[in-house]
Amino acid sequence: MKLSDLRWLGCKREDLPRILFAPTHDGSNLDTAADFRPIVGRNGFALGVVSSAKVNEARSVLLLVDDAGARELYSWIYSFSEGAFPLSQFARVVSLKDWEMTAAGGRFVRQRECDLWSCLAVGELISLYGGEGDQYSPRTQWLSYVASLLLARTLAFENKEKIAHLAMERLLKFESFSRFHERPFSALEMEPLWRVAFSAPERTLDTLEAITLCLHSAARANNGGSGEYLVNRIMTNFPFLFGDSIEQRVSAYHDLAEAVSYGRGLDGAFLPPKVACAVMATGAFLVGRGTSHSFLLSRLPREMSLSAAWLGLISGLCGPESLDPQWAAACLRARKNILEDCNLARSSMSDISWTELEWHLSSLGGGGAFRRLQRASASSLVVEIFPGLLSHQRLTGNSDADAEALRRKSDSSEMIELAVSELGRISQMAERLKLALRQDTLISQQGITFGPNEISVSTENIIREKRGRRRSK
């Protein structure tokens, strides 16, 4: 199904609950989607429907809202028809400005672009969640949370630069919302990598070209010198990284890691941490001439977790030949996601649109209000930040998953306290039993038997007798 198959209706906000919950659709027929404002006003909307073979029955697919009247529209819906919010549960919700940006149409994604971005996405995946096993294999089950994968899907739009810039701005806004899980590094720190990926040449680069380009981008963003200077320092101070012996390359990498980790840098001067991430990724790539030794990056401090993303970018610039089997399999999965057809005439798989989320957070503050939203997962929220671009965000704070985790943690703490108290009681009983056994042993050594009521008196007599013996000595 294509956008041209949609029939557009201009509707007023008062008719929205009836239109969404009923199979019939009535409204003012529109020639184009953007014609709804003169007819129904800024508080109205345009509804894109697909007519079925049955008379007067249709399915809502796309709902177009005016940017100026969106906040008032959502407030009215939430107040008078709370069950209808978010509108994304019924149809794809798009603001008029975003819709106009998609009017330029789509484009063909080249194989070279797809290979490069899939490598970068896998590298960011490892930077976020680490790797599995001895080979530090990518955890592909978390691939949907990778921001680079979202930006790679902008390649399918004709005006990809403008849409990618808008997507980056909205990804940065997520970090200002306290209701979402904090990432180890911000989208702003990923910007130098995305800049290289968007401007990379169509051909594959050799090793020296790739590491120079990446180091130059990292240095320019963090005031760490030029890429040529950094490459020259690595070749001068750690020449064995470029040698033929794998043992010498591994040893040289450890020397490089020690120099960077202790703040000595490449020539005794301080190296900015974000530049150090690119330098260490360069070292790991040179050791294995690809991604085979990515596990070396797992031993770096947490503040250098971005190194794996730089390694993915360098490998993508050098081509698929530099990938080990684990990375190649993960890149294949990422490539399928990038090349997935972006058909806006289909229903969206998101929980909420960007324009709805902005109103929700500014008016309701998120938090417990997120619990009333229809979500695919209790621990995350799927946001369509631009038509066809889905961002998976993990929730924190008062989400249902966190409340359940907090309850389990509380129950575990109570069980631990109970176990410690019980162990203390058992310890006291053991001490009493030990004292009683000592008394029984002392009595048996004296060869005296007692009746049940004479035990305490006899014990006192034994103690007096022992004290008398000590004094006589």
C-alpha cells in the first residue's frame, strides 16, 4: 500500500473519539493532506484512511495534526476522552512540519552506506551493553536501543541531512527527560562518529586513511589536535602496532593502554578522554587488523566505553573484510533493520509519537502517568521521533517494572534481615549448649551424681572447692 492509496478527510476535534472508535469515517474530503487547516481550523486534523471493499467502512492509518494547535488538541483529548490518548494507538500521528519534510520522497540506500552504518551500530551496541563470552560478541537482542541504527534509517529519505539533524536534536532532548534511563554516553558524544559516517566516501578506505579520518574527527570535537598528528605519535611511540608479529602488536597495545589510562597520553601530554576512546579503538583495530580483538576494549575504564563504537566506525570504513564472524553476523542483522521498507501508509509500531510525547512530558511530567499509556513493554517506551524512525527508550523511576524490582528488592532485604536474626538466635543457643556441656563434663570428672533438684547447689559446691585449692597452692 502506498500513500497515494489513502483518502484524506478533514475532521474537527469534537468528532475524534467517535471517528477513532467507530468503523465509519465521515468528514470533509481533502485533495491533499495539508488542506485541512482552512477547513477545520488549527485544532482539527487530517485523517488518512484506507477504504475497504465494504461501503462506508475504512481503517485509520495516518493522523496529521497542526503544530500550532497540537498542544490544545492533546489537552482536550486527555481531559474529555482519556482513553483516546495517545492517538498513536489508533493511527500514525505526524505533525504538519514533519509531514512536509517527507514530501521530497525516498531514495535508494547504497550498499556501501548500509555496510558502514551497520558496523557503527554494532560498535555502539557493544559500547552500551558490552559483549558476550570470551570473544566479546555483540548482544544483538538490544539492537533496537542503538541510536546509530535510527539515524541510518534517515538514508531512505531524499533530504536525509535535514531529517538526520532533526533526529539528532530529538535524541539529545531525551537526555533532558529524567523519566528515561541514562546512557553511558550522550548522543552529543556520538556526533563526531555520525559526522564521519554521513560524509564518508563511497569507496572503502585503507587502514591508515580510516584511522586518520576517525582520529581527526575525534580530535576536532574535543580540542585534541589533528588526526595526522595523533597517527604520527602512535607510529613513533608504538611502532610495533604496525608490525607483522601479533605478539608484539598485543604488547604494544598494552603499552598504549597503560599510557592512555594513566593520563600520559601519546607524548607525555594529557589526552582528552573522548579522544582517548578513538586512540584505543585504533590500537585494538591494528592488533587484529579488524574487529577480532575487540575484547581488548572490555578491560578499559567505563568512561572509555565509547571505544567500541569508534572500532565499529573504523571497521566500516575499511569494509566488510575487516569483520570477524561474530561482528559480521550482527552487522547482517543491523543491515536488515536499516533496509526495512519505510512505508508511512502502514500502521506504526510505536507506543507514542514525538509530538504527543513532548506534550505529555511538559504537561503531565511522565512518571506515574506513563503507566496509563498502552505500551508493548512495561520497562520501555517506543517513540516515533520522526515518521518511520522508532526510538526505544528504557524507563526509570515510577514505571511498573521499577516498582516491581523495588518490591522484590525490599522482600529480599527483609528475608536477609530475618535470616541474620535467626542466625544470631541460633548462635546464642549454641553458646548456652556449649556452657551446659562444659558443666556436665566437670561434674562427670568429679564422679558425683545428683538428683534433679540438686544440680545448681552441687555446681556451686564444686566451684567453691576449686577456689579453695587455688588458695592453698
